[in-house]
Amino acid sequence: MSTQELPNWLKQRSFLTPNRIALSFGEEDYTFKDLWTKAIMMAEKLHTLLNSNHEPFVGLMIKNKVESVFVIHAIQQLGLTTVLLNHRLSPNELSYQIKDMNLRTIIYDDEFEDKLEGLSEEKKQLNKVSVSTLFNAPPSRFEIRDYFQLDQACSVMYTSGTTGAPKGVLQSYGNHWWSAIGSSLNLGISENDAWLCSVPLFHISGYSIVMRSVIYGMKVRLYESFDVNSINEELQSGSITIMSVVSNMLQRMTKSLGERSYHSNFRCMLLGGGPAPLPLLETCKEKGIPVFQTYGMTETSSQIVTLSPEYSFSKLGSAGKPLFPSEIRIVSKSDKTLPYEEGEIVVKGPNVTKGYYKREEANRKSFDEGWFYTGDIGYVDEEGFLFVLDRRSDLIISGGENVYPAEIESVLLALDGVDDVGVVGISHDHWGQVPCAFIVRNDPPFLTEETVINYCKEKLAAFKQPNKVIFVKEIPRNASNKILRRVLREQWEQGGFSHED
């Protein structure tokens, strides 16, 4: 084995701890030996279906089910790269990603049959394989690899850029490995650990838990969806030690919990998905819930900054310090990382992607000598603790999903009757934030709010659709003709925006 290789982690894990529980779903448990056997079985069947097609990428549209975990590992065993497709996207959005990756095969949960049938006509030639079809396919032998190449692309997940054009983030085996190692050096590992996963497997938050499971030898308790009452019961029982959440999930959990508390075995509530409201963190402190606020993104293969255990309460509101061996700095007007000086958060480390797939211009803008320019704004205090002020000034985080205003604006500008548009995030009790569209109508103003909403339902995923539509006289812009979203947001909050006459 060279320094650029890792042992095939599932094969190695099934050798080291074959009888340890790897995966739990409902009443079913699977050991690491079971997981290895199932993954190889699925890989042999997929090998048959792919036939002689030497395609490097395989699309995967899944739900949180045990079969999904088997397929994730099967694709890795075949040496292919998994392209995770968000089933919440509209057919147009999915078609774009499929074309961008030149996907020829998509494996999908049987529930998404109708979703894939809704793709545009030119995608009908896709080799669409349901999970049930895969299970029933005949097996064929393939050569099992002993090693993974650190620089090989393991997975691709799409994230929207500020221009609204989605970009495929290349995540290597090395990225996932170092993400897991960095987290373990901060949180520690116990043979009794069990990580509850109710976040989507097609997001980096869920996918990284599956990777850490085989690297750590850790049990994953998988939930198909976020069930507040069942999850709270599990956390009170003592069977769970770690869980990943976003603010919206944690708010619902604390509300449902009432005066009760979690078992002392529960040692880490890993909180990501954007800055957490301070009142929520204070509530968790009062209830003794060990919240570890994190900062990370798809480009960093999950968290890159996390609050260490000993600072979980004394540095309330901070995302913490960079995980070993990652680095952060703040690019500000002084061009130095000075305490409390606001600027762009820039990160570096072996868990950071090398770039976006086929996006040379974006790569030139975002990467410089190994440093990734996040576009997020924050500062560090005198001890080096990071405080995130905004998840990109334009970014809307709705229920943990990233929503980019420019993407919605691009869709709306194609609607007949729209002269100008600006989209910002507004507060929402349930989702944290939701998109609000400010629209300047053509003269005469025949466009209605209902027309706009219905149009967006056809073009955008549900979480991207404007929750409110407000018709205004003009969209505030600066001298460079860029939308002043901060002004729009302030006008909404103060009720001082100029309604259309």
C-alpha cells in the first residue's frame, strides 16, 4: 500500500469487527459482516446491469433506507463515483444535473418512479434502475479492490453557486477520510457509540455518517424521516450517543421534550446547517443537552469547524476552532486575521474538495493555493474561535436546505410579466427562513401572486418556491446594478418597502 492509498474501508472493517452492529433500521440490525456481504451482493448485480459500460459516474436517488446504504457501498466496491441526486428537486433541476454529469445510469428508490418519468424527453434513454430491479438482477463477478485511492472521486453532490448555476462538488476518498479523522480527534470515539441519522443520505451530513460508520466501526441508527417523538424516546433510552441536526430539528425536539431530559449516554448533538439562534442554544444549556455547533459545507465534506467539548457552554454561539488538521483565516480589509474583524471565511485542509466538476472559472475564483474562499462572513475572537455571521450574505437556509436567491430570480425573470425581481430570506417559525420574492411587474400589471406561485411549482423544488410574493415599484440596486438584498430584507423587517401603486 502506498501513501496515496487507503485500505478498502468496508472490507477492512468487516475483518476487524465483523460481529459489531453497523446499521440499525426499525427492528432490523446488520453487523459489519452483514453489510460487507450485502454490499458485494449488490455490487455483483449492478456489475451485471452496467454490462460493459465503462461509465465513471452513477446517479443515486435514494431515501434513508438500509438498501440505500447497501447501494452506496456497492458503488464504491465497483470503483465508481456516486452522484447523489436530491429527490426534492424539480424535474428540470434534475435534468440539468444529469446532463451536466453525463449520467447514463441512475439507481433510484422505487418510490421515485414517477419522478424520473417526469424528466425531459431527451433523458428517456437513461438506464434507470430501481432498487427492486437491482435486487432481482443476476450477479456477475468483479475484481474486489483491496485499496481506495485517496485522490479518487468518491462522491459528487451539487450545490448552487451565487449565480444560480448548480455546481458538482467532487469529494474524494481522502476528503471523506480526513473529515472523519478530524471529527474523531475532536469528539473522540467509543466502541459504544451509536449515531442517529435522520438527515438525508444524499446530503453531506447523512453521507458522512455512513462513511464514519465503517471508518470508526460505529453503529448507525437510521431513520427514514425525522420523527420527533420516536427520536426523543431513543435519546432518553440511552441507546444513542450522537445525533446530527439543524436548528429547525432541534427546536422541534426541545419543544416536544418538555421538562424531560436525555440519557447521560447521549454525549453530542452536532448542530449544523447555519447559525443557530442564541435562545435555542440557551434552552439546550438549561436542559443539559450537549450541543456542539459546527460550521461546514458540501465543499468541506461536512464540518470543518466544531466547538470542542470543553467549550460547549463557555463559548455559546461559536462554531469553534478548525478540526485538526484543517485551517481557517478571515480575509478582511486589513488582509490579516485580526480578532473581531469581520471578513470572508477562508478554509484549507485535506477534507476540502479540489474543485467543482467542469467549472474551471468557478474553481479559479474559489480556490487559491489550497485555500477555499467560502463567501461566508464571520470573525474570530482573541482565542481563535470562529463566529459565523452569515451563511453567505445572500444564502437562504430553509429547514437545513441551501436556497440561493439568484437561482429563484433566474426562474422568475423568464416568466412573462416580470420586469425585475429580487429574492431574500425572511424569518419563519417552522423552517427558520423561507424565500420571499419582490417583483416589479410589466405595464400593464396583469401578473398575479397565484400565477407566480404556480409557475414556481413547475420549475423549482418545494423548498425553493417563494413563500411570499410582493409586488413593488423597484428593486434597490447599487452602482454596479447588483441587487441590495440587505436593503430588501431590512425593508421587509421594518415594513417600509415601497408597495406598487
